[in-house]
Amino acid sequence: MLLSSVPCAAQAPSRAELGKKALQLVAADVKSPDPEVRAQAAAVLGSAGNASAVPMLKVMLRDKDKYVRIAAARALWELGSPAGVRTLYALINDIPAQGPVPVTNTPLVELKIISQNKIREKAMEALTEMKGKDAADVLFKLKNDNYGTVRDAASRELASIGYDEELPQFTDALASGDEGIRYEAVTALAKICSPSSAGPLRELLASEKSVRVRMGALDALKCSPAAKDALDDLLKLADDENPTIKYKAVAVLARIRDGRAKAKLAALAAATSDIRLRITAQKGLILNGELPDLAVIRSALSAASPDIKLEALDAAAALTDDDARPLLSAALDDPSGQVKLAAALQVLKRFSKK
């Protein structure tokens, strides 16, 4: 999408026209042959908050793709319907059969077991997100599952809802001499999002040499409510020579309300031509009380990368309806399905009831 293709407010469709177009787009994607698109469409229907989508989502609970069923169950819960809970329990309890001991599974059977357990894990994540501590009984039972990956996921989900006794197995693993174990630990902590993990993650970043572990640690800090505890380290990493480390540090800074974080983000935004850094810094500046920079958001929506466009749409949420309308109109026609659906969600939230 070229910058010149973004219409001005006077040329953009009306609020009603945009709302209708967004709804039509989501309804079409619900029937997409691509299960990933169907799952994303279900998520939009849930997040948009329109209870009229409940019948459609109930139909999606019978989708041939199990990930779509999980997305529909979560969306229904957001709309106040528990209709998908039974679906999640069925997926969680769909335990792969085990062969005789010693196990002599073929590689194909092993792949099927891995795939089935990944579905069980996703269903477990959805159930935990939906029910919080009310999912604890199921999670504690899953700690005795036949499969180690499921047992680990159950411990991780328990830690994410406040069972602090589960957390040390992940934070202690940060000190392992095995890079793979450290990487698995930071990946888990990026889903747990505990304030208690900020200190161990900060210690890891001070000595870690592996780039992938450092990146994972920054992802884990990004969702930690105590990320500000690592502010000094993040300010240094925002100048790191590795561009990915630098970007991820800026992404964490952009989640922190703090004068020093704000000053660093402003300086980076002024000094760089990298639109990915600029739009991420822009989100942090908005969080810290600055008005959104329409020119930066427009520029990011003209980038080639769908990820950058998604960041721009996040920032566009802070724009006035009149400023956002032409940008959202253009994004509804984006080549990326993810971008179109993200724009559709914002349109539905802004305009569908106006």
C-alpha cells in the first residue's frame, strides 16, 4: 500500500459504510478455506463485543479444524456464552494412545502425537484465559498427564494464574548450562507474565550470550507487570548493535510509563529512519501521554511488513475517529488478511454502533 493510496477524511467512506464493510469482511472470513483465517475471524467476532455473533460462533464449534473450535470457544466466552467450554474439555481430554513399553512408535505416529498434544495445550491455554483460577482443578489433574509436554504446559498455566509454587521450575531453568533449556524457560515465561520473573530475567540478560535466549528474555519482560524493574538494562539494550535486540528492547520500553523511558523513545524516534522502531516508539510515547503522530502512523501503514502495519493499527487506536477513518478504510483493503481483520476489529469497535 502506497502512502498516496490512503484517502483523506473527506474521501473516506462514512462510519456506517465502514462498519458494514468490516462486518462483511469478517463474515466472509468465517467461511474461508484457510483455517487460520477462520480462527482469526472468530477472534474478531469475540473481541468486537456484538452478541449477535453468538449463533455463528456456535456453528464454528463444530469446525473440522480444532484450532478454529478453540478460537470459537474463546470468542463465545468473551460474548458471555459458556457454550464452548465443553468443546475445550473434549479437546484437552483427547489423550493420544500410547503403545506398549518400550514404545516403538514410527516417526509418523510420533508426529501425530506431538500435533495432538499441541492442540490439547492450546485448549488448555484458552480454558485458563477464560476461567482463570476456576481452571485450576483441571490443570492440577493435567500435571499427572502421560505426556511431559502437557505436564509442563499445565505447570506453566498454573503459574500464569498465580500459583507461585510453579514458577521456580521456570526461573531456576534460566541458570541452566544448556542453552536449549534456557530458551524453553524464557519462552514459557513469556506466557506466564509474572512480576516475579522480572528479576531473574534481568540477571539473565546481564550475562547471556545466546542471541535467541536474549530475544526470548526480552519477550518475557515485555509482558511482565514488573518490567520497569529492568529499566536501566532496557535503556542500554535500546542502543544494542544487534538490530533485533534493539527493537525488542524498545518494544519493552514502549510498555513502561516512566519519564526516562519516554525520553529514550522520543530520542530514538527522532534519530532513526527505521519505521519499525519509530512506530513502536510512537506507541510508547502515546502510553506516556503524548498525542499520536498521524504522519508516523500513516507511514507505518504504508510499510511492506504486515507486522509493522499491525503496530500502526495499534497506535491508530489513539487517533480521533476522523483521523482514523481513512487509515482504517485503506487497511480494510490490505493484501494481508491479518491486517484486514485487525482493521475490521477496530472499525467495529469504533463505528458499528454509531
